[in-house]
Amino acid sequence: MPEIDLVIHTPARLRIMSTLSALPPRAQIDFRTLGKSLELTDGNLGAHLQTLEEAGYIRVEKTFVDRKPRTHVAATAKGHARFAEHIAALREICRV
């Protein structure tokens, strides 16, 4: 039976992983776009991204465009797999 992933289980991180998992393969999303779409503050989003990155579920790339910092985020293969397992566990729990 699949198990709940406590790293992903918090509402904000579940929404982040859901958004990243919906992207096409190898696609990234800009930090600001992600934050706005999920209605998270920069600080809140940053903290959740750090937790997901430390778990190896996402990859964060920082670059500069016209001397302005840009941060892009993508799910890793491990992140995709753990998210799928987490969703399977939720589906299993919801079966009554």
C-alpha cells in the first residue's frame, strides 16, 4: 500500500508539487509565477521550496537576466515519483 509522504502532505507543498507535476517533462516555472498562482508570499514559498529541495523532490536554478536574479523551479524524477505515491495513498484512504 502506498504511504502518505509527510514532506508533501502540508497544503502548500502539496499545491506546489501538484503544480510542478502538471508541467511538461523538463519544464520549469518561474518563482514569481509559482508564488502568484498559489497565492503564497515570497517568504512562505521560499521556505516550502527549501524543504522540498532538501528532500530531493525539486530542483531550483538561479540565474541572472539583464542583471536581475531569476529563480526557476522544477520537480525531479524523485519528486514526480513521490508525488504519484502520495496521491495514490490519498486515493486509497478515500476509498470507502
